[in-house]
Amino acid sequence: QPMKPGSVYELEQGYDEYGNVCLEIVKDGNGNRALHPDNWCEHRTVYNEKKQKVSERYTGMDGKPILYKNSFSGIDREFDEAGNVVKETYYDANGKVGANASGVVIIERRYDENKRTTCPWPSSPYTPSSRGTTRTAT
């Protein structure tokens, strides 16, 4: 069960050789693994040479895939030479390619010369952006 709003938790972080946060593990005030309010315990990220997030996976306290914000357990991204996300593939609760909460499995995008999306899908997924070690659940 995820931590309740207002709970204090720690985020243990691991870094790759380029200084990118590639591992986040949620721990309670006693240093035990815990579920983040967004419903994950461990978050792994793989970056390419341009520091773009190409893969993210979320797991629960048992190490098995778990749905991040009840939507998807993982996402893979492909980029074009300009750095635009041109393809996203989502993973389901079993860690297999499958639909997210919106029913989307794969999103492919095309861009015009002004970097505007020329297809009807959303332009970007939620990407965790906050960093640090101690947080309060909201």
C-alpha cells in the first residue's frame, strides 16, 4: 500500500557513469523499502549518449513490475536526430508491451521543420523531474 500523503520518505538514488540518476528506491523513515504515493518502490532509467531517457521501468516492493500512477510499468522512447521523441512503447502490469491507462500501446510522432507535432497524439508523457533525497508525500 502506498505511503499516505504527508508521510516523510527517502529516495535512495544510484547514478550511471555520466551522472544521470538511473535508480531510485523509496524508503520509509526507518530505512525500509516502501511504496511511493505514485505506487512504485523502485524506478530504473536508462539514458542514451545524449542524456535522453530511452527506457524507464517501475517495480513494486517484490521487484515485480507495478503500474506507475496506475497507468504503465515501463516506457521505451526513440528519438530522431533533432532530439524529438518519435516513438513511445508502453508496458503493462506484467512488464510486457501493453496498453497504458489511456489504452495506448505505442505512440509514434512526426514533426515539421518547426519541431511541431504533426500527428494527433499528446506531445509528451509525464516524466519525473524532481530530484533530492528526502521528500514529503502529497
